Amino acid sequence: MLLSPYEIKDLTDRRLAASRADGCIVLVDGREKVNLRFARNSATSNGARSTVDVTIISQFGQQSGGASVSSLDEAALEEAQRRSEEIARRTPADPEHMPPLGPQSYAEGIAFDAATAGARAGRLADAAHVAIAGAQEAGVDAAGFVEAGASFSAMATSAGLFAYDRGTVADLTVSARRKDGSWSGWAGGSQHRIDELAPDRIARRAIGKAAHAGEPFDLDPGQYTVILEPAAVGELLGFLLWSFDAREADEGRSWLSGKGGATRLGEHLLDRRVTLTSSPADPLAPVGTFGREGLPNRPTAWVEDGAIRTMFCARFWAAKTGREPRPAPGGMVMAGGPTGVDEMIRATKRGVLVTRIWYANMLDPRSLLITGLTRDGNFLIENGRIAGPARNFRFNESLIAMLGNIDAIGPTERINGGDMGVGALAAPPLLVKSFNFASRSSSI
């Protein structure tokens, strides 16, 4: 369900006025989305969802409690508010408690598009038809998911803060598979404007990868030169979003921790071509206008020319250490370069092209060591050309090492976030030396 800022203000004003606590915070989130699934070159289902969630947090001194309800019914809201107060009174005092945040100044967001918010099943069916028709012509099977819609987030406090932001997103993923089930390809895209989604380009990518003939190469594990397509790079960058935490760095729990309690802020830890930014006004991947605790999201360079420039800091830790509070980015853009994937392939004597990764997990936050699997489109490169499909690998690789072993960077593009649970991401393809494939995987 989409509510206007005026409707939200009316709701939150009533809840704040009804509060019996020393401090009160009201969070409201809602969304409206439509989706369509297809498999084996045929649409299989479509659906729509409309949700709204209200969370009320009550504070008595250093005690805090919260309760949520998925309803706008006044009686349900009243019950949730009283429940939050009861929970707060029974909760032990929190020594890191912070009172509600007061009024803030927010940037104007650009992530909302009326056409995307108004998209219906027919528009999604058109996108699916492009993939299905292309797969039928190529003699492969296509499956996928397309979704479009809008969402909003709002926050109000008894200290006078009111924040409201809205955004839209259109996502399309296509998995294509050879009829005999021996090989597959994948491609995906995400845009906050549905008119920029380009389903024909996404479908061609997936279908072209799946249509490769021949028995896949079964390569030995080891260190390889790899070309990571934007989807693979973006999946790994998702782990960086929460790693710029000042407190973790101060307490020695982070890749940004230095000696003797110092941090590595300002050090050149990555290739000097690596720049990572976030901004509510980024034209490719805008983040929300506010983050956790209601803190404003501002244009930020987290890494600039390989040097660590910024860390985020929660209000409690900022007050304790004398820093300015800053929210986690919620999304990220990696600056691109001039070298396209085809040019990277021509420059590679022997290596592996990786379409995307799957089931990635953090092994060690001190070195940003990640494990995961390649999936849906590995290819062996020999003497500057694609020699054929290559079976998948499990990898164990440090993001610090990966972002320090770059040979070439391509143009940045918005990627599909999938199950990463992060906001907008945009990444370039990377040509990387000495990427560690730890073992084989029999998946396709």
C-alpha cells in the first residue's frame, strides 16, 4: 500500500500524541508490486502484493520496546502502541540507549518513477514475451521472473523528526537452459525506471550463454585470471556495504582495523582505480534519502582512488568517540572504466569468464574472505577467445585481494540485487588476476 506524506503525517501525529512514554518513534513502510513468472518458455503465474507495516518504539529512560502491526486499523495501532510500552517497561536498561532523533534536513530523492509505480501485468508480460520468443528461436528453454512496483519508508519521532521517502524498481531475471539440461546461462537487470529495463538485451545475454554447444570443460581448481561480469562483481560488493562500520574498525573486528586501536581510514588498501560511492541523487543507483535512526544519506565517497575515505557510524558510537553520526550506505556504485568484456576476453591468454555467483557467504570479516559458487555461465578463455563452457567452481577469495588485483575495469551498470537484501547496486565488469577457485562444482 502506498501512502502519501500527508497521510503518513496524520497517522504518526496521532500515534505520537497518544504516547505515554518518555520518547516515541513511529516507523511506517509500505509497497505495491506486481510480478510474473515464466518457465519452459511459458508464463506460469502472476501476482500482486500490497503491504503496509507500522512499528512503534516506546522509550522510558534507557528502556526501549517495540511492536509492529500490518494494519492501519486504529484499534490495532492502539494495541501495538500499548504493547510497545509494556515491553519497554519490562526490558532491562540499555547502556547504549539513544533518545529519539530530532528534525533533520534531507536531500530530494530521485528514485521514484510514476510509470514504474503504475506498471501492471500486461507490461510484465511484454517483457517475458521477449525472453520466451528469443529462447524458442534459439532452441533453448527460458525461465524467469519480472517484477515492478513502488515502496515508501517513513519515520517520525516525539523529538520532532519527520522523514518520508519513496522509490520504484523494475527487475527482470532470465535463466536459459539447453534442452538436454547440460548447460545454462543467466542475465538480469534492475532499474528504478521500467522504460530503461531493456528486456531484449537481458534475454539475449542469457540465451546466448545457454546456446553454446559442446561438452563443458572440467577445469582443475586453482588460481585463474577471471573476468567477472557486473552481476558477479555486484554480488561481492554487497558484502562491502556493511563493512565500513567505524565501531567494528575501532574494536579490531574489521578489515579497516589498524594497530593499537587505530583505523585504516585514509590508507590506499585497494587498486587506485577503485572508487565506491553512494548518493540519493545518483542517476544510476540512487539510495534512500535517510537511513537507520533517521540520519540523512548524503553523497559519500566510501573509497576514492583506492583509499578509504569514509566509515559509517551509529549515533551512540559517534557520541562516544566524537565523530559525526552517519548511516550505512544502503546501496553502492563502483566507478567504471573504458574496457568492455569483449576487449577483456581478447586480452586474456587463459582464464575464466564468470557470469554470476550464488550462495556467497562471509568467512572472515578481517580479510573480507568470501566463499561462494559460480553459476549459469562459466566459460574457458584461451588465446583471447571463448573456447567453450566450463563447469562451475566454489571459490574462496578475499575482496581486498580481488580489488587489489585488477587488470581492467569496464563500464558500470545497474545490477539485479536478487536475494542480497541490499539497496541499489551498480558495478562494472572486472578483469582480475589470481582469483582462487577452491574446488569443482557439478552444477550448471
